[in-house]
Amino acid sequence: MIKKILVANRGEIAIRIIRSCREMGIKSVAVYSDADRTSSHVRSADEAYNIGPAPSNESYLVIDNIIEVAKKSGADAIHPGYGFLSENANFTDRCEKEGIIFIGPSSYAINTMGDKITARKKMQSANVPVVPGTTEPITDINKAIEIIHQIGLPVMIKASAGGGGKGMRLVTKKEDIVSAVTSAKSEALASFSNDAVYIEKYINSPHHIEFQIVADKHGNCVHLFERECSVQRRHQKVVEETPSPIMTAKVRSEMGKHAVAAAKAVNYSGAGTIEFIVDDELNYYFLEMNTRLQVEHPITERVVGVDLVKTQINIANGEPLKFKQEDLKQNGHAIEVRIYAEDPDNNFMPNPGKIEHITEPLGFGVRHDGYVYAGYEIPVHYDPLISKLIVWASTRSEAIDRLKRALYAYKITGIKTSIPFLSRILDVPDFVNGKYNTHFIQDNEKYLKADKNPPQRVKDISAIAAFVDYLNNLDKYKEQRFCKPQLNNWKTFGRKKNVTRL
Ligand code: ADP
Ligand code: ADP
Ligand code: MG
């Protein structure tokens, strides 16, 4: 049985994992880089160890350093969180070699699903629908042009090793094919040290809908329904919700079966996500599998009522799943927004810096997974995610109202955040009506710009500023008031004698 877990990550996800460890009576070990000495994930664990300088390739990505801490602290398992080493098969193998339990799937599953071309072939053989396109890397540009001609434009050129929205190019015109292939290849080489790219048909009006699955080591695999992640910017998720507003019971059940088949095809164990791209007619195609815990896992936890981190730990312990497919139900509606340290009104430029003040939202149906505090300086070295705000309500429209209320109550000063932008999204008619696809942000620019339709918080800040000005200049205002009494029509009307009331 696992007694002590090293969390090979930082920030909000490290804290999230440590919370489940504490509930299970498992000791936790945090690791931190020089830039993260003051991060609250360090304080929330039972023990903490420095693993090197700020850049992640000198700390969070150094397998040797993490294994050394695991041994020194006597941790019997490692949870990788998301990002960093979570999808690195060498790390999984190394853990196995050192006799440390890796809380995640086998290196075979990570390798097969981590390479999109290999995954496409595997899915085809498991009869899971994949996006029409090639299952070999592009080697000859003339052949690629010929294939694109057969598939028909538009197409996506995608990096086989791709992730985080990188190494992807949309091609709509014939004359752009060569430059798209060249730039996708060079971005893929720079980001993933692998320049293999392939061709996928571009799905029009695409919806990104993914299925959460969990599988134990005894051949049991279930899905925990879908998450709708179509509100995206640069192919990265901004808002996630479950259930999907466009899903039907029939398609949900079919997609769930295909998600389970996809996981079984690689003998998956642990928690994972099958991402699908879905068109307006609800035709769906396998996009990729993320072989780890997902950023947006809390919305599933809330609606299905399952702690996914505890489930991962139980599976790693060799326990069979505690639930069957028919035990799982979707209850109510959950929405998550990602709060970033970035300036939405300046092209989403990262805005790291010192937090002066933070008031986190609370109340019925609100969950806030964060790690920052007043006086904390957000480091420039990592993803600028500050926190995730998750709300639950019995209906979608109540969940939207609750999220608006929570965003309104969420105050951070000292840095710019995506909070105002997220609030604006919740007022866009297409979002309110649940009629949106991955083009949502681009299509609704007019609603999402700062100067249009200022949210309530901006009006409130203006009112507070006016009040502060009033307090600072009390004498001036008093003078005005007593010299020139501001008579209100209602009062004067009431004082008049002999008025005939209508
Ligand atoms: P999710 O589907 O859970 O939202 P993302 O694609 O947003 O996952 O990635 C989660 C985190 O992992 C992000 O911080 C992202 O930058 C990072 N990430 C994802 N894929 C890779 C990769 N191949 N290499 C490095 N970092 C990655
Ligand atoms: P990553 O590994 O970077 O997450 P994905 O293959 O999951 O890459 O694609 C990320 C996003 O890009 C999708 O959520 C979707 O918005 C868009 N996308 C990818 N492939 C296609 C496609 N064939 N047609 C339409 N949109 C696509
Ligand atoms: Mg993806």
C-alpha cells in the first residue's frame, strides 16, 4: 500500500493532489525550484525538497533530481500531475526500474498515445472513428499536395508529437500548403525535438468534446461522461463545462463506448481523457488521448461525484474500481474557468508579478483550486495559471449565474488577470444559449472587447473611485451641498401645498 507520495509538480495541481493524499492518510512530499521557495504547494505538503534552479529543464523536468528526492524521502509513489513529466515514458520506465510506483499508465500506453500518428493507427484498428487524413508522416511535399487534393481543403497540418496547441497549421488555400508544412515542421522540431507532421481534414464548426475514463489493472474500464471544451484561444481551453450543451443521450452513450474501447486498445490503467472533435451533426472523431489527469478534471468530479485523484491512487495500489458504468450518473451542471496572470486587453500578454491583495470566491456550489496569496510573486518561468474556478448548480443557467457571482467576488490586485474577459464570455448570447464551437472567441470579438458592455465590476470600481474621491474632498463637496442645495423633484413635489395627486 502506498504510504508516501512525491508530487512531481508545482502550483495548484500539486496542492490538489496533496489534498487527496491527506484525506487518505498518505504522507506527501513536495518538490520546488529556486523560484518556487515561496509557493504555497511547498507549505501544504508534509515535506519539501529543492530540486534545482528556476528553469523547468533544470528542475521539474530533471528525472534524476526527482528520483533522488523520492529515495531520500522514502516516497513509495510519484504523482506527476499534468504538464512537466506527466506524459514522459522515460520517466515512467525509470520509476519502475527504481521500484517506485508511477501514478499513471504504462510507458507503452504513454508512447502509443503520445505519438498522434501511432495513436491514429491504433484507433483505426480498434474501430474508433478518427479524423479523415493520413497515418504516415509527410516526407514528400508533392505527395502531400496530392493527398490534400483528395481530402479537399481545408486541412490541418499537425505535429505527431504535438501538445499544448503547438505544431498545428490550418490550410485553407492551395498556395499556403508548402509554407504551412514547413512552419509546422520547424515548430514541432523546436518544441518536441521531432518534426514528423501529418494531415487531418479540418472539421468545420468544430466542437471539442472529451471523455474522462478510468481503468484499473484488472481489465475494468468506465467513462465518466463528457466535458465540452470548445471555448478556446489558440487551440487552448478557456472555459470547460459538463454536460455539453449539444450532447444527446444516444451520442453520449456511443461516444462513451468508443472512449472505453480507445483506452482498452492500449491496455490503459489510471485516469485518462479521450478527446474528440465533433461537427454540428454530432459526427465525432478521435483527436488524441491525454494519458494523465486533466486541468479540467474538477468539473467531472463535481457532476459525477468521484474524486479522480483518489481513484488514480487506488488504481496504482492495484485495487479494482469501486464503481461500475451503470453506477455512474451526471448530476447537475458544472463549469470551470481558468484564471491566468495575463492582460486580456493587451493581446493576453503574460502579466506575472506581485499579488497585492486577493479575495477568493466562496459560497454554495463554488470550488476554487489555486495556490497564490497576498504578497506572492508569480514566477515568470512557468505557465501563468493562477487558479481554476469551478461552480456547480442543478441547471446550466443557474451555474452561469453562480459563476458570474463568483467572478464578481473574486478580487486580485497588483497584476492583471483574465477575470474581466471570462466575465464577458458569460454574457455572450451564443454562450448563454449553449450554441458555440471552437470559433466562439473569434466570432464574438465585439462582445469580448473591454470597451463594449463594461461588466458590473468595472461599474462598481468606478463607483468606489468616485466615493474615495468624495471622502478625500469632503470639504469641497460639503461646500457645494450647502451652498447650492440639490433639490430633488420628489421632495419639492411633496412640500408643495394643495397639490392635486394624480
Ligand atoms: P488540458 O487538455 O489538460 O487542458 P493542456 O493541453 O492545456 O491540457 O496542457 C496542460 C499543461 O501541460 C499545460 O501547462 C501545457 O502547457 C502543458 N503541455 C501539454 N502538452 C505538452 C507537451 N507536449 N510538452 C510540454 N508541455 C505540455
Ligand atoms: P493538442 O495536442 O495540442 O491538444 P489536439 O489534436 O488536441 O492538439 O488539438 C487541439 C485543438 O485544435 C482542438 O481542440 C481543436 O480546437 C483544434 N483542432 C485540432 N485538429 C482539428 C481538426 N482536424 N479540425 C478542426 N479543429 C481541430
Ligand atoms: Mg488536445
